[in-house]
Amino acid sequence: MDGQLDFERPTRPSRQPSQVRPPPALVTAAVTRGVCRWLEDMGFLSLLEFKMGNGQRADVVGLNAAGTILMVEVKSTPEDFRGDAKWLEYVPYCDGFSFAVPPHFPWQILPETCGVVVADAHAAAVMRPAPRHPLHAARRKALTLRFALAAGQRLASVVDPRL
């Protein structure tokens, strides 16, 4: 063939497509996008990296017109889940807490006391609904105000990056 590539000859792939995994950061971004779409479909507006009153940051927080607050922690791999127990501190700051994971994640390893959402960049499906535990009125008010201020600050920074 004189050094030219032969595109007609079949080749063996070095890896099966099911074994190829994108980097965890790309998986996390895709799952986060799918979760935000899912929340919007349910009537929730979402914020990413939402700082709660305890100093922790939730991956995704959703707030609807009724004032319901849902928190979602995105985990791209089982190792990511096993290496992080901060999520236990998130539960008292929401009406429902769920993990969101990619389709290849063995979601059955996640605690039964939490909801589970399987998501990709386009959609999400609830595998286990989040148990509901209504917030105390004072905490709900404080979190709703914090959500509004964070959303306003983020919008203002789009108009003026100095903010």
C-alpha cells in the first residue's frame, strides 16, 4: 500500500465501546446538565454549587414556586461516592435529597435513605424517589433568601463581570 492507510480493511478496536469512559469531569458535567433539565421539567429552578448556611456546597439545588427545596449530589464514579461523606450534612437543608449518577453507575450501592436519579446530558430518570422531610419554616425562609441572593449575584455577574 506504499505507506497509505487502508480504510477498507476491517480493524480490531483496541477497546470495546462499552469499556470506553469519558473523564469524570465530563461525566459530572453531563449528569449535572441532565439533572437541571429534570428539575426544570418538574417546575424547579436550579443553582449549581449552592452554598448552604453550614458552609457546605451542594452540587445542584432546586427551588419551586411552592418553596420546596431539593438538593442533588452528583457522583460520577463509585469511588467518588465512597470518598465523600459531606452529603450527610446536606439533608437538614432540603425537603428532599437525591444522588444523581450516570447510567453506568451501580446505583444500588447508594444509601436507601436517599433518592437516586440516573442522568445523562439530555434527561434523567428517578430510580428511587427522595424521602420527603419538610424543612422548618425559619430554615426554609433563610435558604430561599440565600437562593434568591445567589441567583441575583450570578445574573449580575453576567452583565458586569466585576461583580
